[in-house]
Amino acid sequence: SETERVRRPDRRVGGGEGRGRRFGKMQANLLLPSVCTIFTEHRRRLGNVQINLALLSPCTIFAANWKTMARKKANYPLIEGLEITTLAAEGKAMGRWNDVVVFVPLTVPGDVVDVQIRSKRRRFMEGFVVRYVRKSPLRAEAFCAHFGVCGGCKWQNLPYEEQLRFKTEQVRDQLTRIGKIALPQIAPCLGSEQTRFYRNKLEFTFADRRWLTREEVESGTDFDAAPALGFHIPNMFDKVLDIDKCWLQPDPSNDIRTETRRFCIENGYTFHNAREHRGLMRNMIVRTASTGEVMVIVVFGEDDRERIAALLDHLAANFPQITSLFYIVNTKFNDSVGDLDPVCYKGKDHIVEEMEGLRFKVGPKSFYQTNSAQAYELYKVARKFADLKPGDVLYDLYTGTGTIANFCAARCRRVVGVEYVPEAIADAKVNSQINGIENTVFHAGDMKQVLSDGFVAANGRPDVIILDPPRAGVDEPVIGVILRAAPRRIVYVSCNPATQARDLALLDADYRVEAVQPVDMFPHTHHVENVVKLVRR
């Protein structure tokens, strides 16, 4: 299957808006009068000067550029016999043609392919495979029927050992090339014991028309408009691939999704249209826990209490495994629900995760590492690198719901956690309470504002700091406070080795890197976590 968009909107379920199509001369001529008419009808609002400028600008642009726009499409070559030599960023692979880098998705090193170029830049091109001349001996058989379309598991066609090898190389390359610091030998990436059904959280999207695959479009068959419940097509906010079976989350996730879709279709529930902003059904979030508990959150686009109750009652009756059932009404123009209040319809207001005898409360808005089993391995690495002593003060910065803080609390005298999200800090405090942990304190607020020299003076100078920031990394003012606090050791946990490398360079004058351990939290994807141990010089 091919992920690239096919420019034949008349055959695509999902509408014929044809966004991104090239304009021919006739189309441009037809379009110009309509544009001018629109502006003329609004002359009273715009004023004479504004309307004259408005009339000139769009007409001039379209008349002057239609030939250029059409000509660019013809410049994209078909490259025959391109050898794929290595993996690249964002799950793509690459080869070289006339000393120009060519990125090609869904290929692996050793493939020889014919590639249709779809975009050209000054230093690289991107294209898609039209024919496999010779398939690589490294290639593995993808196990998911949706591979290559949904964009979720881009490396299913690569053996897991090769995935781990590349992730190790990726960490080495970014720390060396971006950080430009002295490094010890980097340990091989720590693999996940579970490579299928390893996620504890998935979010699905409803759409009133499903996305057609490239094969379906090229078959020439007329497909009836059908709704979808699944995942967004990459980089398309309004296109959704209907999912039959997803290999990421354990049961009963697939059954809950398929039964929800069936019930809604049979009972006339409208599915969301992102462009027209209408439709009752918007999103569904399923969370599973290592304890066997299940949380389901259904997001509705309208406050139709009768239909909401009917669906939720049906789910509760058919899936007794659901221990927490929520709904949210979201009438906004975006899918974000962080600023909305989930309503607990049935069951508890949380599920419980367990790790090394500790219990962690996970609410509808709580952050928890999405691979529960591998999160335990990640935190064990972080705790080992921290090398805590009974009298130590530990700062856990970007603590989230306090998982690392509570995980390490028994090994030191005191833990101070800081996190931006107030709800996460509330969960962190509850997690300490339910586990009988009394040597933790938590503070909510922007890290740049909370962590200051005065804060360090009030809470005690840290002996060890654990950093687990978002992908953007650590803000430079925060690094300044850390350097002045001068802990003996720093453990930096990162989901983005590129920004981690940048921050390590800022710490390099006072701290040397003693150990590096990549950890694979997301098998069959290009994402990698990395843990670095730094020791004061």
C-alpha cells in the first residue's frame, strides 16, 4: 500500500475538493470571475480602495502563475533502479541519485526500486515506490493489513534487531553531530519484550467518510460513502482510515472500537466532518492498565444527552471489563480536550497501574508512559544511573504524575518534583499517599518560573537531578539554575535525542557524560528514548 495522496478526488470517498491540484488554463479562467464576483459583492464592507486592490491581487496571481504551476508537475522525474542505502529520519529510508538524497517511505536498506518523485528541494527529493526491482534480504513481512497507509508502524517491514541497531546509531549520530561532546561507548538499544499490543493508550477519530487506499482508487471501482473510526492519514487533519484490527493495544480495545462503530452506524449516529464542523461522534480514547482495568472516553461533538446515554449504556452492558467510562462534549473547532471537563458516566474516575509493588492512579487526563512494561525498564535505568544514597535530595524535574519520583523515593532522603500541569501534580500527590510515601513534595508551575535559585535554597540543594522534559528539551534558564545548584549527578531522560544533544552541550563545561542507554519504547517506529548519566567534573 502507498501512503501518498492520489490526485483523483472524483474517485475518493471523502469529497472532491481537490486541495493541492494544479490549475489548467480553463480552470483558472473559470475561477477568476467567481473570485472577482465575491469581492464585488462585498464592496460596501471593503471600500473602493480595498476592493480595487482585492480585485487586482487574486486575478493577477492566478493569471500569471497557472502555467508555472502546471509546468512544475512535469519536472518530477521517475528514477529507475534506485538503491536504498540507509534508514533516515521520521521512519523513511534513503538513497542517492546524481549525488542528490532521495527519501522513500516503506523501503529498507538493500531494496532496489523505481521511484516517482513527488517533491523536489534544493538538497533532497522525496518520492514513492512504483516498482520493486529487487527486494532487500533485510526485509520482513508486515503483519498489519493497514501497514503503509495509517502511518503508525512504519518499520514493520524491518526485522526488530535491525530496528534496535538503527536506533542505537541514531542516538550516537545525534549526540555526536549536534552535541559535539566526548561520549563513552553507547550501550545497545534496550529492546521491548513485547513488540505487539504494547500500548496502554490509543485515540481513535470518527469521520463521516473513510479514506480509500491507493489500490482502491486505482481499481476504478465506485465505493459508497462509508463512515470511519480509526486513525488520521499522516498530515491530513480531515482524512481518517477506518481500522479493522490494530496491533498496538491489547484486548478489548479492538472489540470496543468495532462495536462502537457498528452501534453508531446502525442507530443513525452522525460521524464528524472536520471541514464542515458537524457530526455527533468525534473521538474515542481507550486506556488499558497492567492491572486489567480499562478506561473508555467518548468525545461527542454535540450535547445530545439521549444518544450519549444510549451509546454509553450499550458499551457498559457489552464490556464489563470497562471500569471507568467517561464522556466529553467538545464543540470546538479542534480535537484538543485538555481544557474540557470529562464526565464520569459509570465506574471509577481512574484506573490503576502497578510497578514494582507501587500503585499509580491514572485519570482521563493523566500522563503515563504508553508502554507500561517498558516504562519499568526505562525507570530502572534512570534509577540505576541516579545512584542514590540514603541521605540524598533528589529533584525530579518534569515529574508528570510523579512516577519516577515515587519510584525512587525509597532510595533517598527526600524527593522534590516539579511539573507544569496542575492536574498531574494532584495525581502525583495522590500516588504518594496511596503508596504510603511521605518523603516527596510536589510543585506545579512553569519550570522557568518555579525552578530558581530561591527555590533551591528553600528546598535544599539537590544531590541528584533527574530530567524528563518534553520533546523541546530543557529551557536554557533552567539549565542555568541546574548548573548553579551543582548536583553531583544528573540523569537526563529524553524522547528526542536531538534536543537532548543540544542540552548536553550546554552542560558540558561542568559535567561529563558517563553512560548512555537508548531504550525502545515504541517498537516498529523510529522513535527512541535515551537515558544519559552525567557526573560533575
